[in-house]
Amino acid sequence: MNENEFAELAAGAALHALSPEDQERFDVAVAKHPEWRAIMEDDAETAASLAVAPPVAPPAGIRAALLERIAQTPDAGASQATHHTATSEESVRRKPVLRWSRSMLALAACLALLVGVGIGAVALNGQLNRPDTVVALEQIRSAADAAEASVALETGGTATAYWSESLGSAVLVTDGIPAPDDGQTYELWLIRDEKPISAGVFSVDGGDATAELEGEMRSGDIIAVTVEQAGGSPDGQPTSDPVIVIPTA
């Protein structure tokens, strides 16, 4: 078990939502990895705070936004069944628990507000309105086939690509990348069979950027970034040499 898997189980344990099998795995991991106890304690504290938070009336539209967020959360178990043949019944049964547990912890805080226990509209809106790129990155990193690769930038920063073939998605995270000149933008590309496929444009905020690639990522694609005119290349083809190149194979 790695630390990410333990974090998922810790959230489920805090909500008393683990199956007997996962509870046993969690107890064993706690004994074997005392250095991870802080994760367990933080989640337990979060869950406990739900019971003592002061009542707050939910703002208009919050319930609808919460239900929409739940509806948009992919069914990890179905995704795994579509893209992979399970090695055993136990692994298929356990994956959805791991994928849902940390989401459950966040959603429990949201639901608490709706039933009058409340943690405040600001915190709730922060959970419901997380950027799509952040949600996508969490989903990728929770996937069984999650992968990543980093490259150094000429400017001294770094660029890291995260991807999951089973999800067909990829996210690029950059640190220390300069903003493009006025009238220009960064454009993402998936290079497949030596042919570039535009995957959207992104902006830079204070030298940092997180961008989800549009379209379906496939194993072996090369993730690249070029500088293009504002709005992206007009003909769907790169017009400059790439400033970032990250192979996924």
C-alpha cells in the first residue's frame, strides 16, 4: 500500500464508511506505517468538526450545486471495468471504495451544511467550485495506472505531466514558466504518430499553470507546448518549436 491509498482509506475510516476488508487493510497499514498517522488524525479531526459546527442556513442554489457535483463525479468502478480486466473479484470490489472515500469526506462537510450542521458557505463553495483542472488531476492521481514525467525548462522551472491511459486524460503542471508576450498564448498538443493534435490553450498566473489537455490522451502520445497567437494556432498546426516536450512512453 502506498501513501495515496492510505489517505483514501483514512478518509473512509473517518466517516466510518469502510468495508470490513478495507477496515482490516487500514488497521494493518496504521500499524506498519506510524509515519502516516498524521493523515489519519487530520481526517478524523475534519470528520469530528462536522458534529460541532454551528448551524448555518444554506444559501440558495447550494443544494443544486452539490447534487450536480455528485452527478459529475465519475464512477471509478465502472471506468476500471471498461478499460481493464480485473485480476480478481476483490480488486474490483475495493477500487470504488478507495476512489470515493476522500470525495465522501469533502461531500460530508457539504451535506452537513444542508442538514443544518454547517461549516459555512465560503468553505462549501470552495469544495463545490474547485477548478476542473484540480478535479481532473485528483482523478488521474487516484487511477490505478496513474503515471507522471517531468522535464526542466530553459527558464529554470519545471513542467510535469500527469496522465492515466484508462481515463484517457492528462494534466500539465508547470512551475516557473514565464507568461507569453502580449497577443500570444501557450497551446497544448498531443503528438500521435508524428501528427500534432491541438489540446487547448492555457494561461500563466505568477509563473505557474495547471492545464487539462482537451481530447482523449492515448498511450505513447507526446505532450508538447508551443507559443501561438492569442486564441491558439488558426490552422490547427503548431507554428513554432515546442518549449515543452514530454513523452508518455
